[in-house]
Amino acid sequence: MSILQQILFLVALGATGWFLTQRIRLIRRAIQSGKPEDRTDRPGERLNIMLRVAFGQKKMMTNVTVGLMHFVIYLGFIIVNIEVLEIILDGILGTHRLFAPYLGGVYPFLINTFEMLALGVWLVCAGFLIRRYVTKVPRFQPERHREMGRWPRTDATLILTFEILLMTAFLLWNASDTVLRQRAVGHYAELQGLEPFVISQFLMPLFAGWSDTALVVCERLTWWFHILGILFFAVYVTYSKHLHIVLAFPNTYFSNLAPKGEMKNMPEITKEVQLMLGITQADPDETPAEPGRFGAKDVRDLTWKNLMDAYSCTECGRCTAACPANITGKKLSPRKIMMDTRDRLEDIQRGWQTNGPDFDDGKALLGDYITAEEINACTTCQACVQECPVNINPLEIIVQLRRYKIMEEAQAPASWNAMFSNVENNMAPWKFSPGDRFNWAEQVNQ
């Protein structure tokens, strides 16, 4: 590699590092803008969940075929990118296949493994495109789910297509490189003893009639396309739903360990109720805490974990496909709840960048992004929580938004208000005296 190429590579690497650093800081700041919440208890159990759900892809295997397809991409992403280390070092040092002389017979084994995974990723990405545009899996279609409009659909297509192009470039690079070695052209002759690789050898006939100069140009172009594509991909995923590639691991580690169905109460309100019922005694020296806002109106009223959930969402739609409210035609879509939360965070980020840290656009998550009709349709059945492959909890956000709507704005459906009144007066959702609760048993005994 020439000095000029080394300089250009270092510039590209430095630019990628700068953009990544800026995006990571911005996303980190957005997540930390949420309310504090302690998720550090039971570290052993948390680690076990992360290993099973994120590393082991446990929840993806509910559909074995799709689970295996996703596992191939996941494995390819982790293992094939080990090869990027050599490419980066070659780019910095101006070398060519730096590890080959030192690894001996292990080197071709590694490259052969990378190539088989690359082919697997190529085929799986093509399969996922077919699922979206040919067989048309319902949960991906914008005609049925309004949140899957232009950008989410384009984002998924771009990523899948880009993965196919990256894997194609990798295989073409290996094939052209092998032909150059066999012809003993320039520095390629130093690795002349390296045998053709398991997949790219079938692409070598494409270069049979090419001149040495054309082959070198092809080898360089595919090398540059592959590494620049990976660097671009690293930055792009921070704007994409594919950020879950990174966040799935901390997101599963910080999963909610409470039993499903357990609702979080506001500690200040719980204490007030306990004092009223005589369960606890008031401390005369204690200053009563301000309850603050009931529920959540905007993203800053949610916890940092709720906001991490939003950035971790894969937009796979398994939550929405399992949601009974959505299935019956109601507007609620748990996937949309998460996407709207992330969109709100992205809008705030842009405001920070243009107007400073005190930016306020007068908008809120509830009302401007998510409607009362959506959150009121939720039955709190936990189906969305159960289905999510990275342990996202849309229900926590829905409950907090609904709590604000009812407790702060006193806006609840009439039937709900009747139920609240019955619970308060009769200790049950039904409008009859607690003393009459077992009257039905008298008829059973007759």
C-alpha cells in the first residue's frame, strides 16, 4: 500500500472515530436525561439473562427458521468482523495480509470460516428481503402498520442491501487477491503458497481474462469498498434501528427482574396511603417529599432504562403482532410506542445541537407523538414484554403515560372513572356492597 493510501486510510479511520464519538456522547446524554433507576441488583441473574437472551439469542428461537437466519447474521457480524482487525492494521501499516506469515495453517482456516459465514450472511440477507417484499410478512407492511412508513422500511432495506454488498466485496477481494498471488504479481508473490479459499475460489474464473493491472485495481477497489463500507456502517447504525446490535447486551443485562404483571407505584403516594391506613407512622422530623409529576408526559419523565429500551428497539414487530388490542383493530402498537419515544429523543438531540442544552420546542411525547387513544387501548396483558427478543418493556412507558393522563389531567374514559369509584368505595370494580359479595353462593347451595 502506498503512502498516499495509508494517509487516506488514517483520515477515514480518524473521521469515523470522531463521528462515532459524537454520536455515542449524544445518545448517552439522551438516555441519561431520563429519571434515575437502580438496576444493579442481582448481578449474577442479570449476567445470566444477558448470556441467554442477547448472546444466546434465546427468544429469537420461538420461530426456529427465522431464529436460525438471524443467528447466522449475528454470528457473521461477530466473527467476520474479527477479520477487520487485520484490514485496519494493513491500512495503518501499509502491509498486505499482515497475519498470514505468523499464523501459518491457522490463517487459511480462519479466512475459510469467514468466507462461509459471509456466504451465509449474503443468503440470509437476501432471504430477509424476500420476506419483506415478496412473501410480505404482515408485521413489516406499512399498509397494516402505519409506523412502518417510508424511513423504517428504507432503513431495513438499506442495511440488508449494504450487508449483501459488503459480503460480495469481501469475496471478490479474496478471489482477485488469490489470482494475483498465483500470477506472482508484485508483493502478492510473497504469499504465493497460500491456497485458494473455500468460497472465493468459485469466483476466480471471473478474472481469467483480466490483465494484471485490472486485477490490482479490482483488488484495491474491493478492499477499500469493504473497509470503508464497514466504517460507514459503524456510524450509520447509530442513526438506525440496528443500534440494537450494540445496545441489546446492556439492555438485557438491565432487564426488569420483577415478576411480570407487577406494576410500579409512586413511593410518595404509597407512603401517603400507608399513613392514611395506619400501616406506618409519620416521622415528625421528616419533611414530606414533593410527589412531583404523576406519571410521564415527556421522555424526561421516563426512566433512563425506558429510554435505553427505545434506542434498543429492533422494530421487528413481534410485540405488535402479539398485542391483542392491535389484533382487534385498535390503534395501539407497542412497536410504535417505542419508535415514537426514540423519535422524540432524536428530535430533542437535534434541538440540543442547534439551540443548546436548554432547548424546548414546546412538544411532548404524549399528545404530539403518542395519542390517548393508543395508550387507553392497552390491556396490560404483558404480551409485548414477553415477545420482545431483547427484553424491551413498552408497557412501562404506556402505564406512565396513562398515569399522567388520568392523575394529572383527570382525563379517563367514563367507564374507567366508574371503576375507580367502585374500587375506592366498594374495594372491587363492581358497584355493589362488599357485604353482598358472596350472595351468589346462596343460590349455589340451594
